[in-house]
Amino acid sequence: MSGGKMEVVRAGALTTVQDLGRFGHASLGVPRSGAMDQPAHRLANRLVGNPADAATMETTLTGMAVRATRPVLVAVTGAPAPVRVDGRPAAWADPVYLPAGAVLDVGTVTSGLRSYVAVSGGITVPSVLGSRSTDLLSGLGPAPLQDGDILPVGAPGGRPMRSDTVAWQAPPSELVLPVLLGPRDDWFTRAAVDTLASARFSVSSKSNRIALRTDGPVLERSVHREMASEGMVVGAVQVPPEGRPVVFLADSPTTGGYPVIGVVPESRLAAAAQAVPGLPIRFSPIRQRPRRSARPGHAYSLGSD
């Protein structure tokens, strides 16, 4: 049985199709992409009976609206937002029945940044390199959604779950990111590492799916020579010439030519997906080895915090 189709009535500020990501192609320069807030993506799928790797729709700030061509279950998770079916209030973070021809409208978020809309059967746009995800950096996958787009939907399969059987974490009022120092923390002064640990930063309005950019103090380098491009991972905290840390996210490049002072563990990046411009950020550096220095015989350690 076909799952029918969904018509995009209102695409919102930025809505993309996302699944768990596009793995194993970094050697080709292809980012991982995938849902920014993976716990929210997984929860939305569980609520409508989909497997975790089914594709959902990731909205940004202003939500979206879609019309079903056949009856389906839908669920909205991630950033809280008003949910309506044909203008009537409906549940958030719970399975919602959407009759054929009815419009699901997800409004502007009340906190956080990105919401996730799952449909029973999943969004079944063509897979590219093993994923249905939109990649804003490389351009792979479906283009960001526009009004009038038609999305195919798979046949429903699993059993939906109620919200009282799952856990959900609210978007943060302050973003606290642990940072495993290295591999290039020795390119920065001791004062820079102290600044990273003690200063207050905030989320820049220039942030996107590629990187969380920060406003705040500058991190001073002790090594000023050019650096050859190196492989990058999701969560890498790169420091470009202007000196303010940048945290690489789902659509980030696979290589980079600026030093990485540390890496945020991937398990802590979901909160970054919900970080709105101006949100306070605190970094918590963790050193796992003695600090090297350009000066022979000099070492510095923060301990094992």
C-alpha cells in the first residue's frame, strides 16, 4: 500500500528533508549532514511508528504547513511550536491523525530553533549516497522545500508510541559545551585556553547547519604560520583568523585549514541545534594530555576536569 504524498503548503524560513545522515564519504569531500537534533528526529519517528532512519522534515524558526493526500499519522518534536490541523489545535510531541486533504500547520517556535515533522511511512525522496538528507554545503539530496513541492511518503509500518513512553529535553537557556582539547590547542596561548574556559560567548546570527559561530572574546594564537588542510569531524572547534571559535555541525566541510583547539563530543551537539542567536555559550575544556608548546621544555596542563 502506498503511503501517498504530502504537499508543501507553506515551506517556512528553511525546511529540509533529513534522516540520520550520509556516512562514509568524507574522502570524497561529502559532509555527513542529517538531522541536527538527532534525539528529536528519532523521537518524532518513534511517535508515528517509523524506524529511526526514516526521513523527517526539519523546520527552522517559523515552522511549515503540509497537506496530506491520504490519511497519515504525524508528529512534531524538537523546538516547541503551536500545532494545528485545519486550524484546530493539535498535540505537540504526540501522534496526530491527519485526514486526507487536511493541513498540518506547525507555527513559529516558542523556544529553540528547529522542529521535526515525521509522517508515518517516512518521506521517501530518492536516496543519494545512502541518505535522503539535504546537504546545504555540497548540494546533495533534495533542495530546501518550497511552497507547492510534492513529497512522496512510504507505506506505514511500525506501531506508533505515545509521548508518555518517551523522554524529551527542552531547548537550553544557556548552551554548555564540553570541549576535548586538541589536536591543535598547542597553537594557542595559555591565556587563550583560559579565555575559552572562563569567558562568556554567545551564538552569532551567522550560524547555520554548517557551523555554530560565536560572538565574544578573541582566542590568541601562539603559532602564526600557515597550516596545511586537515581532516575535520563534526564537533570540531575551529578558530579562524578573527579568533572566535566556530563549532562544526552536520553540514560542515570534511577538511579545514585553521587550527582546531578542541572537539565537542557528538552526543552534546543536539543542544547546539536548538541554539538561537544571542544564546549564551560556555565552553568547558577537558585536557587529556600535557600541553605542548612551541618553546622546548615547556608544558602546561589544566588537569583532568
